[in-house]
Amino acid sequence: MNDVYLLFCVSNRYSIINHTICKIQNFFNHDFFFKVLKLLFISPRFSGGIGGHAAMLADQLIKYGFEVEKLEAPHIPIKNLKNPSFAIFSSLKGILSRDDFDIVHGFNIPSAYAMKFANGKKKVLTLHGVFGVHISTLHSKPVSSVAKIAESQVLKWPDALTTDSKATQKDYKEQTGLNFEVLPSAIDTNKFLNIPPMEKVENQVVFLGRKTHEKGIDILKNAEPQIHGKIVYCDNLPWEEAMKILKSSQVLVVPSRRDSLPTVIKEAFYLKVPVVGTNVDGIPELIQDNNNGLLVPSENAQKLAEAVNSLLDDKPRSKKFADAGYKFVKKKLTWDVVLPRFIKFYENLLH
């Protein structure tokens, strides 16, 4: 009888120990003890536009605990040779690299070649706007034709395609039949802590962006004589200086012919500056007409001027739009909101 009792006690203790071990294993398999992912980011540059988004995303992932390496390569500083030279030099670095990555993430078409050759379990390519259309607005027909051929080839290489806007997702689906996941770019609200309080300059209107055809700066200049205020053009300022001017302005104007999900609109929303933008591409995904800003047709200087003047002349309405814009960006487009979506995307891709 004592032997039976002893056997029962020993068996029971082993059962308790086994149960405890299982509990400990489950605990360490919990999300708090996630596998540290190793990522390679590739971009022609890590500033401005999609490159700036890549840099911010890398910083946020590193803070979260991931390992992120940036592949940078030189390029020939001649207009029609920048992208091809970057594709060649970055591909060589990708081929020669002996490092292994969980995910290789390329940003924009020229990065896809290095993405293809770098060692990674999964490959991702991100595009902000339709690349072929963007190139056609900047370059000659022969260059555009080559770019479109390259685009059609490289879109088949990655395991996943992402973009920042539903408009681009829809365009690519219609043109290629390929599925893009929408993962918007966000703003880092901590950076704005360095922007001091600024006094509003009466009737100051600001343009922030490159002085290029697709950004529509010529349309704004045509509208300028009709606008009841002074326009400040900012195209090559350090970020903090540009934000000071934006914060002191009464209205931001975004007269783009083509655009994806402009960061400057998100920045204006966060600084409570009302925005007038064109009804193209991803801009209506940010500006909800007559709610948090005003939308106007592209290529229409008169409508653009009328919309800007309506905000300059109606301060309560401008404040209403500014407050709504701030709520919109805080709710949807800060890294606290967006980063978990990227993390889930990467983890799902690997499993």
C-alpha cells in the first residue's frame, strides 16, 4: 500500500513538473519573446518621399527591436543615368554581400534589382505612385518606354508588393492584375517637439515640395496674382526650418498633377494648418473635401485661387478644417498606429 502511495506521489509530481515546463515554454513562445527579425532596406536615397519613408520606418523598427541594415550605393549624377546606375551598383553590392536576411525590402523600382540578388527568405517591393506614369512626366518617351518595360519585369520578383495609397493599389490592379497591400507612411510626432511656437503671419500661404512638373508649381504661380496673400515657396530647406514656415502659415497649397500620399499634408494636419489640394491620386485619401480641407481639380489655377482665398477670408472655417485635420492624422497616420501594421505584415509574410 505504501509503495502504491509512493508511486502515486512520484507520478503526480512528474505531472506537475511537466505541466509547469509546458507553461514556461508557452510563456517564452508568447509574442513578448518574439524572434528578432533581420531586415535589409534598399533605396536610391533615404530622404524625401519614399526614401524618407524608408528611413523613418527603419528607425521605428530598430526602436521596436528589429535589426535593420540599409543598403546604399552610388549613382551617376546625370538625369537619365541616376536610376540605371543605382540599379547596377546596388545589385553588385547585393550579389557580393554574404549576409542573410529574413526580409529584403526594396523601395521603388531601381531598388528591385539589388532586392532580387540579396540573400533573404522573403522579398518585398514598395512603390508610392505608379512608377511608369511618374517617369513619363519627368523624362523623354524613349526613357519612359524603357522604364515601363523594367517595371513590368521587376514587379514579378518580390513575394509581396506594397504601396501607401488605395489609389495606387487600384491603378496597379487595373494595369497589371497584381495585388498590392496598402501600408501608409506615417509621421513621427516626436520630431515636432523641436518646433517652437510660431506666430501666424497674416495671409501667408505656403508651398512645400520639389519645383517639378508633377508637383504643379507652375499652376500655383499662374494662380498667384489672384490669391489674396503672399506665397512662400519652400523647396530646399532643412526640415525644421520648413516646419517653422509651415506652422506660421495660414494655408498650405498642394497643386500636384500626380502624387501619392503627400507627407506635407500630414505635417500640415499635425500643425493645424488648413490645406488646399488637388483631387488627384492619393490626395483625397487625406483631404476630405469640406471636412478637413478643400479639394480642387488639377490644372485649374482659378479654382485653386478661389479655394485658397475662401480659407484666408474665413478664419472660423479654416480653424474647423485645421482641427479636423489634426484629429484625422492623430487617429490614422502616426507611427503608434501604423507601425503595428508593418510588423504584422512582416511576420505574416514569414509564416
